[in-house]
Amino acid sequence: MTSLLLFFVITYVVTWACFFGSAALRDTGPPFAALRWPVFYLGVFAPSLVALALTARVDGSVGIQALLRRLIQSQVRARWYVFAVGYMAAIKLASALVYRLTTGTWPRFGEEAWYIILVAIVFSTLGQAGEEIGWRGYALPRLAERIGLGGGSVILGVTWALWHLPLFFIFPEADTHGQSFPGYLLSVTALSVAIAWLYAHTRGSLLLTMLMHSAINQTKNIVSSAVPGATNPMALSTSLLAWITIGLLWLCAGYFLLRMPRVAQSPGEGE
């Protein structure tokens, strides 16, 4: 079994075991109920924990240091910070405009102030290390070695989306619970391509991919595509706004795929 396949298998096993274990702990009493969220977050951080373990096994401390240095790799052009923070917000606002032109009415906008969203983006960026060390730090470069960044980003996007699948069924607290997983799969795969575009032009900076991951999470509800009261995760979404958003995400992803370099830039090319 290759190191990449081993990474995906162990990550899925650990994460899904933690997700189902956390769900099972929901209805237990003390002291076990207190373990619910620690178990859940162990599953959330599994991609990076597995990546670090496999890197240590093969490359030792030198490999770990090289991987972790990318978490503070910040010397890139300012436009890539703007891209990371603003990409999903721009997609959402463009979706709202297309919805307005299509239906004659505006969709419902979120009520959070823009400065609150910015603060949330900054403060939640570090937490994305729990996934990004694994997805973009470990898996994406190895996929790119085999099939290039474009193809690798699509495969990683599908894998990344499927990794979230239990949250659509067993976690009523999750904003994905009961929502359309096929729509989510399409959206996340397109977003994976966009993050790979950022990765490619920032010399594989995990700091920038963490920032973009955080910004996506915090700005996706500027205009919500969720269907109120949805109960069938395997159904296609009935939200027109969701399909407009997916269309715009793939329009951009198509451009990125056509122009995607095979590997990330070398030092000095993206600063």
C-alpha cells in the first residue's frame, strides 16, 4: 500500500470512528458525555495527525520540520492574501446578483457584520491546520507528483468532501445535517481546485491555504444556500441559489484547471 493510500485509509478510519463515537456519546450521561467533543475534534484533526505520523515514519524530524515550516510561509504577494480571504465572499455576492437578475428578488443575506466575519477568519485560521497539514501539506503534493496539481486537486476535493459525509446524517448540530450531499460534493471539489490554484502560486504555503479554508467557512453564509428543514442528504438540492453558486464555482474552477501549473512554484516565483 502506497503512503498516499495509507494516509487516506487511516484518516478515514480514525475520523469516521471519532465522528460516530462522538454521536454515540451524545445520549450518555456523566462522565462519558464530557468526552463527546474531544472525541469529535480528534476526528477533525485526524488528517494532519496522520500526515505528521507518516512523515515522521518515513522522513523523521527533518521531514516534520519541512512540513511545519510551510505553516508560517507568509512571503507571498498581497494579491494572494486578498484571493484567500475574498474568493468565497466574491462567489457568494456574485451568486446573489445572478439570483436577483434571474428571479427579480434578492436572496436573504446573512446578518453578521463584515468586521465580525474578518475577525472570525483571522482567529479560526490556526484551527485549519488540523486539516490542511494533511490535505494540502501531505496529500496534494503527492497527488501532483503523479497526475499534476489540476487532477490532484479534483481527486483531493472528492476525497475531502466524502470525509465529511457522516456530518450530513448523524450530527444535528452541523449546518450540513440533512442538506444535499451531491451539491456539497460539487462545491467542495470546485473549491479544492481554487485552493490548489492558491497553493500553486504561493510555493505550497499552508498558511495561505489555512487562511482560505477559514475564509470559506466564515463567508459561505453571507448568502446561505441551505434548504430549511432538509432531511434527505442524498437528494439533489432544491435551492436555486445553491445551483447558481455551484455553477460559478465550476466556472472559476474550469479556468484554474486550464491554467494550473503541474507543480507549485519554485522559491522566488510567487513572492
